[in-house]
Amino acid sequence: MTHAQHTLLADRAPAQDPVRPLPRAPRRWAVPVLVALLLAQMAAVMVTAAVRQTPTIDEPVYVATATDYLHEHRLRYNPEHPPLGKLLIAAGVAVADPHYDPSYPGTQGDVGRHLLYESGNDPWRLMLWARLPVIVLTLLFGLVAFAFARDLAGPVGGLTALALYTFSPDLVAHGSLATLDVPAAGFVLTSAWLALRARHRPGRWLPLSGAALGAAVATKMNALPAVPVLMLLAAVSAVAADRELSPAGGRRRRLRAAAAGAGVVLVVALAVVWVSYLAVDPRLRFSPAEPVPVLHGLHALLVDLMPVPPAYRAGMRVQFGLENQPWQGYLFGHLYTGPLWYYLPAALLVKTPLGLLAVGLAGAVALVAVRRLRPSAPYLLLPPLVLLAAAMTSTRDFGTRYALFVPMSLAVAAACLRVPRRRWATGATAVLVLCTAVSSLGTFPYYLPYSNEAFGGPAGTHRVLHDSNVDWGQDLGRLADRLRTRYPGERVWLVYKGSGVPAYYGIRAEDPRGVPPERVHGLLVVSDSAVAKARGTFARLLASRRAVGDVGHSISLYRR
């Protein structure tokens, strides 16, 4: 073992942290009490959302795949996403113990609907148990945000970050669903925090940083652009640690330390990916239920060179195939086909509380401007910037769920605003945190359609965005309650966008798009994403209606 490698694996106390905690910290008992209270309120609103919402579009696929993992131990459904996130969901599914027919034919969506609505299972109970592991993981990532910010700005900074994290509507909304977006983003944040800690104890923290990075890319493939970034940060940490140990070390020694640091993170991350597939099927058999696209050219070469299981490479082919399809997007009232490069920044501007935007961006500036914070800036800012840039090239403009690492990182960055100890900074931070909390609580319990006050709040989100930003099929149960209590016996026409089965919830309705417009009379119920995409005869039908209400700010009710 070389001297540099020995240095990397050494576990020694830090000589000096990149930043010193601010003085006059709260009393010892106050910090854990406030942490517990913030996490408790987030848990309460997430569980409330999980109990009341019907399955969103993606959830039945993930739950069915998790159930197939448990019963059949096979890699068959949903190859476009690696297994780890669905294995976490499977922990809740195992408690629910649903009836499952492994021989049921059809697509992964067909299998999901069959499991929930045609197999004798209670979809409310099954979905709640499937969502609980993601809720727990979301709360744990809140602790990561607290610890990351505490390392940068002391206990008060940690509490600031945790408050902003727990009141982020996007994190509450997607953290209460059995989906993969929050887990993937949270694992990237965790990896970056551990890489920062490795500046002083690389032997302890770099393997853990690699494990968190592996968990991210073993959950969702959109985390792959973070791999070279975290390897670079690991190399920087290893060099910083070596420089502390031996200030007079030469260039070759530093290069060896950098290579060893990056190598540790990469090897451990790859190991986590392989283990996640082996946990499903130790023989790594792959029998896809649907055809896997064939790639050519550079994409094919890139996929074939990846040192990952065959099923992972097949999932990458599916992802590239999805990118080649002509998806529709909707932004600020404009329906379009194909990507808009500025879609995600614009959607984040709409969906992020104004207080979090202001204090988070100001904190990011302080992170770069303050000398003793500057060494930490790449660890917090570089991963989300690279991931956002990669996500902006996607053809699927479906929602801010593809960029949940942004509100997470903004929450941590906000803690840095008060580090220069300007009197105004502490007061401004407190006011902006309070504004974020008020804005978030004001949207309860409808977190998915949240938008900030500059864009009309949750009731106005459907006018500027669509899909998972507003209407992901989550309010079918609420619609059934509304029809039963306010419109009993009325003729209902329904255009629903989602994976739920309206008849299961007692909704008897016809699709107005299949009959002449003059025959459509009575109550017209339309998912807001369908309103946004209305064209031709259906658009003319909607032009002659009168709005009478909405359900959950995601489904509009009209009288015609």
C-alpha cells in the first residue's frame, strides 16, 4: 500500500473544519426538541396526504414491480429504473401482503392496475403501506440536510435548513408517494455531504459517500450525471486530507491521493448497484415483459461499456428510447411538442416558495463569497447544478419532480446567509423561513398542485403548468366523495388523467370525447392536464361550459 493510499484510509480527527460553527448556539436540549418538532409536522402532513390520495400515474407500476420482487424474485417489470427504490417500497408492500397473480399478462401498467383493483386487495391500505418507507426516507434526508447545514453554519444554520426542507411543498408532495424522485435526490445530497466530511477523515467518509452515490444511481438513472461530479469532489477531499497530513507532499503524491479517493467512491457505488440487482435475483436473470429498444451509434457504445448488470444496461436503452419520443409539454399556457431548455428553471420558479427561493439563493451567494465557506461551496452547489443542466436536456417536461435536488440544496444553502454575522441577515432569514412555512401550510393538504403566490397559489397552478406539477391522478377518491355528496344521481361526463379506476370508487361516467358535443349535457369533470391539452372538438366542447368548482385544485368541474 502506498503512502497516499494509507493516508486515504486513515481515520483521524480533523485538524480544522472548513468552517467554524457560529457562536452562541442554542441550549443543548433546544436543538433536538426543535428537530423533532419540525420532522413531526412534516411526518403528519405527509401521512395525511398519503392516506387521502389515490394512486398517481407512476405508483401502480412501482408497487406492482416491488410485489413481483417479493413474490417471484425476478427482473421483469420497469427496467428503466434500477431496483433499490422499489426494494424500499417492497418493505411496506411486504407488510400489506397483497394477493398477486404472477402470470397476469400485459404491460407493467396493466399489472399495476390489476394488483390494485382486480385482485381482491384494498388499494387504500396497500398504497399507504407502499408509501410509508418513502415517507421515512424523506424524514431521514431531512436529518441529512440538518447535519450538512450544521457543519457549514452551526446548529442554528442546521435548524434553518431543516425548517425550509420540512416546509418545501414539493418535498412534502413527492415524499408522501411511493415514487423514486425524493430517494434519488436525497441520496445525492447525502453523498455530497459525506464527501465534504471526507476532507478530514477520508477513510471513514469516502466509502460512505460512494455508498450513497451508488444508492442514488441504483434508484433512478437520472442520478448518473452526479457520478463524475462526486468522483471529482472525492478526489478534492482526498487531496485536502493529504495536504493536512503532509503539507510538503509532492505532485505525484497528490495525484495518487486524488485517484485513490475517486476510485473508492466509484468502486463502492458500482458495488451498491450490483448488490441491488443481486438482492432481487442472485442469478441476475432478466426477462422483460415489454420490448427493450435497440440503440445504435454513440449511445449504444456508451451503454455497452457500462460495468453494470445487463438489466441496468437494458434500462438505459429504455431511457434513451423514451427520450426519442415526441412528448408534449405545457408552460405558461402554451402547449408544445418537444423540449424547452428553460422548462425546469421556469417550473421551479413557479413551484418553489418565494421565501425559500430568496433565502436559498442569497445563502448560495454567501457560500461562494465568504472565504471560510468557499471550500465547501462545490460540494453543495456543483451536484445540483450539473444534475439540473442534464435534466434540462430531457425531452420529458413533466414536472419539478425531476429536479427535487434543487429545493433540498437551497434549504442547506440558506443556512449560510447568516454566517457573515450581519445583523440584518439573521432577521431576514427568520422572516423568509416564516414566509415559507406560511405558504406551505396554506396549501395543506393539496401539496402536488402547489405554486407560490406570484403565480396565483395552488388554485392557479393549472394555468401555467400540467402533469405531476398539478394533476397526477391523485384526487380520484376526493372526486368520488364530491360527486356522492353534492351531485347524487346526476349524469357525469369524465375525462380523467391517471392510473386509478373510476368505477372502483363508485364513479359512473362516460367519456365525452366519444360522442357528438351536442349530446354532452350535465356535469362535465375534466383533469386539469386534459384541459391544458384540449384541442379540436374537445376544445370546442370545453369552450361552451360553465365552471362550477374544482377538486383538489387538480380536477375541474363544469356545467354544460
